[in-house]
Amino acid sequence: MESVPLAEKALIAKIRQMTWQRARSARQAVVAGIGDDCAVLRTESGLDTLVTSDFSLENVHFRCDWHSPDSVGQRCAARGLSDIAAMGGTPVAIFLSLALPAELPQRWVDRFIRGLTALAQRHGAGLAGGDTAQSSAGILADILVVGTVPKGRAILRSGARPGDLIFVSGELGGSAAAVHEMEKRQSKVNPKHYRQHFYPEPRIELGNALREAGLASAMIDTSDGLSTDLAHICDESHVGAEINIAALPLARVGFPLRQVGVHEALHGGEDYELLFTVPSIVASATRRRSMKKIPQKFAGVRLTEIGRITAKRGMLLRNPDGKLQKLSPHGWEHFHKRQAN
């Protein structure tokens, strides 16, 4: 059994050997990868390049006694890949900067890398480079993902207009429910009962399909929670929003299965679903053509209409009795003192 992480040069060589040989889907884009000062990416003409980065920090985004190394790796990759999905883009390559404590076993690093690269490669992206360092403050992983989107076709947060309908993919609150359960027990839970948290799947195919169909006017992923991410769309688009509580697609998790609460669905975060707006004129045309609401399932993923964009700034919740109440963003925000809703 290998003990502590390998020395930097040997660790990079091992990661390169573990990932580059299997990253066949990425080789056309990655002309030169691990081993040079920069990776060389060759993209087709007529494409815009997308770049995003995200931290995964021990005891902030994961705990080693609650999360297996492969889960940490997949969750790390999902954070960046989901950002590409939210722009309607296609991932091309990932870069990983990894800071590790000296006492961390090498087998942990190996499993982390396998979890990260397995998800990335399923979506056509290979590990093309990064950096390593010794850490005195736990495990720190910074992932950078490069993707492409047809020129001028990226779906931004700033495109929502009054009257647009608000949709979300999949289910909400499943990841937060896992965290709440582990905090309550002060121990890990069975990943099979909370897959949305331990093994999230970014909605790359759905993001591409929405862009190609011209359906989404604005889009974001629900990494920080519906309330916070919807506020980002409202801020960038200079609009407001009204959400129907009864329409929220609440996740079912645990064993036996239970439905998550509205608070978890609104503010939980780390679901990595797509939250997007659809121009009312497009939605109306689709409804006349199909005689039903804009597709309940698209690119194999459930879609749910949960509200509408308003001209008046601010976010509101419509209760089942029709009464309105203020909706404040209470999802994840670093350096922000958390308050109860």
C-alpha cells in the first residue's frame, strides 16, 4: 500500500498516466496537455470558448468521513461542468489544481482522480493540466473547465424579460436533504439513497438542447440554491420573479423514501439542475402546437414550470391559497452570515 501522496513530480506523472491514456474523446481538442507550461486547445472556427472555475474545499464542500474519494471527485467535476451546461455549452477540457495534506494516503488521491475524470470523460472532456501543492489546511481542489458554444449563442443570465415563464429541470432539494440528514446523525448516510448529493450529473445534454431549440432566454444552474440563483438572473436581467410554491418539483430521497421540504427545495443548493426562462411568445406558440405546456420532458429530463418573470423588481412566493410573500435569497453564499428564513 502506498502511504502519503507521492512527491509532486511522481504524483503528476501518475495522474497523467491514469487519465491521459483514457481521455480519447478529448484528444482532438487537446493538442498538448499535461507536460507543458500550457495546454494547447484547438477549437473549430465559429465557436466561442467558455472558461469557468470552482473550488472544492474540505470541511466546506465535503467531509472525508462523510464523502468517499470518488464522490468528492465527481462532485468537484460536476461544479465546473454544470456551469458549462448553464451556458448551453459543450465541455472540452478540465484543469485541476490540487493541494493535499502530507499525511493523506495516495489511495485517496487515486480514487478522487478516478471519480473526477470518469464524469468529465462521459461528457467528452479530458484532464489537460493543472498544479499540485502541499497543504497545511486540508484538501483543496480548484477545477477549471474549458468549453465551447456556437459564436454568439451562449445563454446568459441577462436575457430574462417580463412575462417570461420560469422552468427548472429535475428535482430540487435532494442534495440539501443529504447534508441535513448527515448533520442530524453526525455520520455518513448511504449514497444510494441520496445520489443527487453524492454523484451529481450536470445537465450538459439538456443545456445544449435548450440552446439548439432556442427555448431559453436566460439560464443558470442551481449550485447555490433556487432562491439565490434566481436572484442572480433577476439582478442581471433587471427584473423580478414570482414563484408558485405548489409547482416546485420536490425531490424524494432516503430510505424509506420521503419528500423534501419546501425550504430545502428553495434554498438547498448543489442540485446542479438548470433554472431557465422561456419567452412567453415561444411558450404560447409551443402550447398551441402541442396543446399542452412547453415540454414536460426535454432531452430526457423532466421540466417543470414554476413561475414567471415580472417587471417589478424583487422575488415573490405565491402560496397555494394565492397569497404572496417575499422570497429572499437564502442559498449558499461564501463569507455571508447565515440567517434563518
